[in-house]
Amino acid sequence: YWCGMGVEEVDGSPQPVPTTTWLQRMAPGAAAVIAIGTCATWGGIPAAYGNPTGSKGVMDFLGKDYRSALGLPVVNVPGCSPVGDNFTETIAAVLLFLNGFGPLPEFDDLGRPAWLFNQTVHQRCVRAGFYEEGTFAKEYGDPECLVEIGCWGPVVQCNITSRGAINHVGGCMNTGGICIGCTMPGFPDRFAPFYKRPPGTIVSSSAARAVGSFVRPLRRMTMDFQNREPRWDHEKTVPSGWGNVAGPNPLEKGIHYFYEKLQFAGSTEPGGMESEGNGNGRAAVGAGSNGASRAREGTPR
């Protein structure tokens, strides 16, 4: 009644053929049944609380014991809307197997292609580095991690942040949107209300913020050092016409001294700069009677 394709005679009158009827007729003889999209896989929005249709996913409808004519349970490629490349890639992998040209692809316990859904949105997210350093968006449009304004990415299995929505372009977090869990069986009810901070972030983001308050200054200090040519430290000037680049203060120099000791422990540190007359700025390395030695003159410290 709620969804059908085609018409057939029933008791002398034309009636629409429900989708469930087509499934009952065709699934037993199908080489494989592949559900695409969250509505087909888990029921999705039509199956949300309060909906009168009784909607359910294909796997729920056919049951746990269903096997295709060639022995496969239902394959699920969720998403609302699903990433097209995920669907075509799954189709290709299944067809190669069914025709004897490849092994059975790996699927997880819910029938999802494991190689596509084995990681979370957060693990692939372009904003994950902000989370690690404990910096979070306060409103939409901010560039930082979105978990504190409603993103469920850390617990949602989906690859849209790395694959993109269409032709490897776009994707929710890539374009500033939060993850609302649309690939998951619990969508939408278990992710409601949308745009509200998930309770788990009270612990995780607080921990990230505490660690980040220590890590961020150290990384900034190292970045400032790595943003300097060794020559500039030796000459005590940065020849940039774009601004006045300050040198490291004594505390930063001291910290970086020990940082370099750890960095080059067990390995050879690049030598000092060649004289200005050589003009190529490469490290000068020489060999003496006691083995390899480095020309230290002019080495920045």
C-alpha cells in the first residue's frame, strides 16, 4: 500500500504491486540482494518512531536465515543519501565473486562492506586534528572540530569525509556540516535531537581539551623553529618583506636544544652551513682520521 511498482490484476481489478511482494517473489532466486541507502538497509526515516507505515529494512524483512540463490545474506550499503561510489564498488566486488574472478569481499556482522565502513567518520575527518588538540567549533562556520555543536562522527561508521559525496567532492564535515549518523542502524531516533552536543563528548572533549592545552604550545614552538632556515638563526635576521619575524626567546631556545638532542639521538645531525662564497647553502660534511665529522662552524643554535 505504501510503496509499490507496477500494476497487476487482483480479483478482476488492477492493483499496485507492493515492494514487499516483489521482494518475496524475487529474493529466493536472486544471485545477491543488495540494499542501498539507509531506508533499504535499516528502515531509516520512514521507520522512525511514530511513523505509521511499519517500514523496515530489507534484512529485517527477509530475516536472519535468508540466503540468496548463490548463498549470500543481504548486503547492506547504508547512507542517506548513500555515497554512489560505495554502491558501485560493492556491486563490482560482489559480481567479481559471483563470476569466479575474485574472493568473497569482506563484510562486517551487519552485512556492510568492511573495507568501506570499518572506520568512523572521526578517524577520517579533515577536522580530527583540531579534536586532538582540544579546539572545538562554537558555532557553524568555525573551522574547528564540530563535536560540541552536535557532531556524532566519533561513533559513526562512514567514509564520506575521505571519499566525498559526489566524484570525491563534498561530504558533511568537509563542507561544515555535522554528522547526524545517517549510515547507522539507529538513525534517526538514536541520534535525536539533532544539533545537540552528544553526551559522550562531556568526557572525551574535556580530556582532549586538557591534553591540547599542553600539546598546542609545544607544537607551536616547534613549528616556529621549523619555519626558520638555519641560515637565519646564524645571521640573526629573517629577510622577509612581509613582516617582522621574531626570533626564539631564551626559554624556547633551551627547550628546543633538548628537543634536538632527542630528535637526533642515535643518528647524525646535519652539519653546519658552508661559507657564503659557496652560495649553495648545503650542509658541509667532512671525514677525518677519527671517522665522519661535521663542519660545525656556522651551525645555528
